[in-house]
Amino acid sequence: MSKLEILYSEVLTELGEDITREGLLDTPKRAAKAMQFLTSGYDANLEEVVNGAVFTSDNDEMVAVQGIEFYSLCEHHVLPFIGRCHIGYLPNGKVLGLSKFARIVDLFARRLQIQENMTKQIAEAIEEVTGCRGVGVIMEAQHMCMMMRGVQKQNSMMRTSVMKGDFRNNAATRSEFMRLVGM
């Protein structure tokens, strides 16, 4: 039994559960495996995720990827937050393979997080691997810590954005991005 399985057994016992009952016999093992997957971003790095999928291109027009689904765990309550990420960038001689945007989002989402930091981490990662002239990232999510406990507001949505380079310094570029992603 792994240390994480033992800890889940202790938590269940502390909650008043009988970990020897049929329904809970394998729960510590399953919970440990699930938590390892949900936090697998700690075991990955940007170079591995991108895996060389940066290509030379003479395109200097905006590239936008809309609606990348993500889920993460809030670092304050270890409860899920679930949403979509929208990314735009202005290439500067290099473009990134399409699937790598989703992989970069997952790299940071699969860690204990706050949405504000994750938005910035994604923008900085894209800027780093592409050397782009600018990048914009907008994330929108529902947070179970706000829906399931505390204030219990079911229809709340949190939006965060990070604009770097031309997305920050040029109102027309920012507006084009916002239009492309439907904001």
C-alpha cells in the first residue's frame, strides 16, 4: 500500500467511515491513483509537452484557439474548478503545433492551482516556446469551492486574462482577439 493510499484510508476513517466495508475496500487505492493523475502536471515540463512541435512560418497574423476544456484543483480547498481556455498569439517566425496548446493548458491545470496564476503561466509558456510578438489568454471557470460549500453560488463564473506584448500594448490587437474568441 502506497503512502498516499494509507493517508486516504486515514482520512476516510477520520470521517467516520468503515474502510473494511465492501464499497470502500479499494477506495484508498482508487483515490490515490486519481489524485496522482489530477496532479500529473508536477511530473511534466514544458519542453517534454511541446516535444519540438514549433515550426518555422512566415505567418505574422493572429492565431487563436478557442474553448480548450480544462479542469484543475483549487489549492485552497482541493476542490475542482472546470472551464475553458482561449489563447491567441502573434507569431514571430515560429508557430506552435495545435495540440500543444491543449497540452500546455493541461500541464498547468493538473496541479493545485488558482486560476489567476494558471492564466499567467500559460501565457508565459506560449511566449517562451514561440518567441511570439504577443499573447493573450482568457480563462473562464466554475469553481466547486464556491458552488458546493461556503456561499453556494451555482451560476458564478470567474474570468481571468493575461495580455502580453502586442496584446497588451495595442488596443486593436486586443479587440481582434476578444472578437475571435467571442468575448
